[in-house]
Amino acid sequence: MGCPHAIGVKESIVSHSTGTRVLRRGDEGYEQARRAVVWHAGAPNRFPEVIVRARDEDDVMDAVRLARDEDRQMAVCSGHHSWSGSHLRDGIVLLDLAGLRDVSVDSEAMTATLQPGVRGSELGALLHERGLFFPVGHCEGVCVGGYLLQGGFGWRGRELGPSCMSVTGIDVVTADGNHTYADGTRNPDLFWAARGAGPGFFGVVTRFHVKLYSLQPVTLTSFYLYPPDVWEEYLRWSRLIEPTLPAEVELWNLMYRDESVSSEGPVISVSATAFVDTEERAREELTLFERCPVRDRALIAEVNRATTTSELTARNTHYPPDRRFIADNTWTHASFDELLPGLRAIHQDFPPAPTHLVWFPWTLTPQRPPMAYSVEDELYLALYAGWEHPADDETYRRWVTERMRAMEPLATGIQLADENLINRPRRFVTEDSLHRLDEIRARYDPDGRFVSWLGRPQFAHAP
Ligand SMILES: Cc1cc2nc3c(=O)[nH]c(=O)nc-3n(C[C@H](O)[C@H](O)[C@H](O)COP(=O)(O)OP(=O)(O)OC[C@H]3O[C@@H](n4cnc5c(N)ncnc54)[C@H](O)[C@@H]3O)c2cc1C
């Protein structure tokens, strides 16, 4: 086994954790710190009593003790990329781990340990330099803390599965204030829960132990932009070819308004990336997109471009942080014809950018290990609305929630990544997994110290 190589991330970004460590409601700087724990401009009006910005693991244990001494509930955040600001709750101790950003890589063993405040995009770039890979998320800013707990849908996710499958162990501070370790054999229940409980996890993860992969030699992407009038034909075709897409090809279809291209309605952008061993194979796999029946209508076509995941991540500019945001989503295996009425409803009154619809074909391979994460399907549809004025909050909240509610008869469930549980609590794990999570929580957090999901799905036979 090689000597772990500690990458000096902590030193270069330590400024993130400077400033007052403990802020109480009413203190100077409190409101700034409260708003900063939600990445977009629409931080909800929920007010923790105390915000603790941890510098190290001792601070984490102190924060748990503080919550216990004051008999308060507590919540945790890392990268602040929860759409709903799930950790912002009234009267709690909020523990912010954004400053915990150590990365340690063992290149020979192909493993790493990650503190929760490590950004996926930074990790991806660090590993790329070393010929290594981890399935980090598709956008800058998302940190591994919340990302890995909820499942984690990252680059090469169709091939490698949800990223929590690559977590081999966690260091965790539990509700009794003790620091412990969990994996498949030590505290296996806690480890099972940490892979999928997302914002309902009942502990503070201070370090993730993960396995790494070799970087694929070739990453080739074909981009297309289709005009508004072919959206139905394109998506119908996409739905037909999706079952034949190799797992190493990742397809993103996005619907959004771009007035500089067309004022007739939303356009469809297509990004198909092959992560493979040879250029020949990549070209062969991407040829499919050249055979799309509306290919000659594409307004833009950049075919077989050599790319990196960092470049692909940087192209993802649909999330300006000065806007207020809401997201909601659906897993489905419905056919295009079944989806069409719901899609038409979305399409007909589509708001301006940055609002967009994501259409992301998924795979159910490789085989999933036992873990709380337990609901997924062939196709992922997510709506993200972004707007400027607080006066429009209700309009957008209703638009996103109602459009996704209309898809419910076709839905298998939802992802916690883009949860809208406060408005539409739907199934994000199986009923058995939800009950098992309850049982494990009762053992590790008997007093309910940690807050849970913002909404809880009702199953027909739930007690
Ligand atoms: C612009 C954008 C792009 C996104 N892209 C992707 C994507 O490509 N793939 C994908 O899977 N998801 C994506 N997401 C969803 C994102 O992964 C989840 O919201 C995730 O929870 C964010 O993690 P975080 O640490 O950045 O956020 P936070 O808001 O800090 O954490 C989210 C929740 O996780 C829990 N939590 C966080 N850290 C800890 C910890 N250390 N211990 C215990 N509990 C903790 C808390 O309950 C917290 O409320 C995206 C979100 C946004 C806003």
C-alpha cells in the first residue's frame, strides 16, 4: 500500500472558515452567516438559535454538546447546495462544516478520505492530475457532505452507480457526542443509513472514505441545440434510444428559454459524453446522435469534441446564485407518449431562464449493495426554477410543484438531490428502508437531536 498523499487543499482555502466561530441570533454577522448556508438568494425564513462554523473535529463535538446542554435540535451543512435549505430550521444549533476541506489520496490503493466541505469540482480536478477519477456532481460548488449522503449522481454515474456506492466508510460524530467509525462491518447500520438518508441522516459525517477509479483515457462530447418546434420529435426519439445507450455514455437533455436563439418557446440542448478507452469507440458510440431524425434542424452542432469533466462542469451555467431557486423531480420509466401531456403542460408556460427542465436517462446497473438509497428508475426528470423577486416566490413554487405533481401517476419516486419535500413529500426510499431508517435513528439518536427531512412520504400502509 502506498503512502497516502495529503493534498494541501486545507491551507489554500482556510479563509472560508475564518470569522466568528459561534454566532447567536441577534449577534452581528448572524444574518449574513444564516443566508450564506443556502447557495441561492432565496434562503427560507427559518432561524437557527446558534450557528457554529467548525474549524476542526473538536468543534463538531463541541457543537453536539452545546445542542445537548441547551436541549436544542441540531442540523448540519457542508456545501450549502440544498435547494430547500433543509438544514435551516428555527431554534436549532446549526453546524456549518464548509471549512472542513481536507483531501487525502492514496494513489496506489486508489482510495481517498474527504472532509465534507470538499467541493466535487475541486476533487475532480485534483484527481484528474493524478490520472484518477471519482464520480463527483455535475456542477461547481456542490460539496461531498450532502452529495454523498443523498446518493450522488455524478459524472460516469450511469456506469459506476450513485456515488454513495463508492463510499467505503465514514467518520461520524453521533448524538451522544462521540466520534466513531462506520463501514460494512463496524456500525454497519449507521453505514447503511449514511448511504441514502441524505438530509435525514442523524449524525455528523466528518470524513468520507471512498474508493477511486482510473481516469478513462478518452472523454468525447457531442453538443446540439434544437429549436423550439422540434422538441417533441427530439424527446420522442431520445426516449426510444435511451434503453440502447451504453452505460459509459451520459446524455443530458435540457429544455430552457433562450431569447437570443428563439422567442418561440424553449429550446432543447443536448450533451452526450462518452467516457471510454479509445477515441474510435467514443466516436462509434456518439454516432447515434448524428442519426437523430431531426439532426438537420440543429441550430448548433459540435460533434466529437475532446472534453474534460471540469470543462463540462464549467459549461453548466444554469444556476446563477443571485436568483432564488426551487427544484422538484421525478423518477419514471414511462414512455414518451405517457409523459407527453405533463411535458406539454410544462412547455406551454415555460418561464424565462434560468428556469430549466433536465431530462437524464439513468441505468440500474451495476448491482446496488445494501444501502438506504433504494428508489431510482430509467429516467430522471427535474424542474429547476430561478427568479429574481421575492414577490414571485409563490408563483414559482406553485409552478414547479404543480407541474411535477401532474407527473405523479407516472412516478416511481423522487431523488433527495433535488428534493421539494416541504411542498411535495414523495417516496425517496422504499417503505422498508424508511422503517429501517426509523429504527436505526431511534438507536443512535434516541432523543431526536438531529432534525429530519423537511417532509415525510406517506405509504399506504404506514403506521
Ligand atoms: C447547482 C446545484 C447543482 C447540483 N448538482 C448535482 C449533481 O450533479 N448531482 C447530485 O447528485 N446532486 C446535485 N445537486 C444536489 C446536491 O448534491 C445536494 O443538494 C447535496 O445535498 C448538496 O450537498 P452540500 O454539502 O453541497 O449541501 P448542504 O446544503 O450543505 O447539505 C445538504 C444536506 O445534507 C446534510 N449534510 C450535509 N453535510 C453533512 C454532514 N457532513 N453530516 C451530516 N449531514 C450533512 C444536511 O441535512 C444538509 O441539509 C446540485 C445542487 C445544486 C444547488
